[in-house]
Amino acid sequence: MNNNWQLFTKYLPIFIPVIILELVLMITALIHVLRHPHYRFGNKVLWIIIVVVFQIIGPIVYFAFGRGDDSRG
């Protein structure tokens, strides 16, 4: 158990930026999902699940493939 704690504290400076990046991406994607009603495919519930469950990959997939056209017209 002590060895695991030492390993964790050794790599903590790497974990903190990754965790912050993941949280910023997830919050940004969730805000966008909740504010915009148009998606290329799927619906709001599907994208919320993808963004939250698939951590870093989910928000990237949403912004690359799921985000719909923002133009109003």
C-alpha cells in the first residue's frame, strides 16, 4: 500500500494538468450540449452520457463530430 502511495505522489505533477484538462473539456462540452439544440446525430441525452462517461475522448468526439451547425436562419 505504501508503494502505491509513493508512486502516486511521484506522478502527481503529471496527473494534475491531465485532470484539469479533462474537467475543462468536460464542462465546456456539457455547457455546449445543454445550450445548443442542434446536433449532427444523436440527441442531448446521448451526448451528455458520451461527454461524462468517456472522459477526455467524449468531449473531443462531441466537438469533432456531434456539434451541429450554430448558424441560425
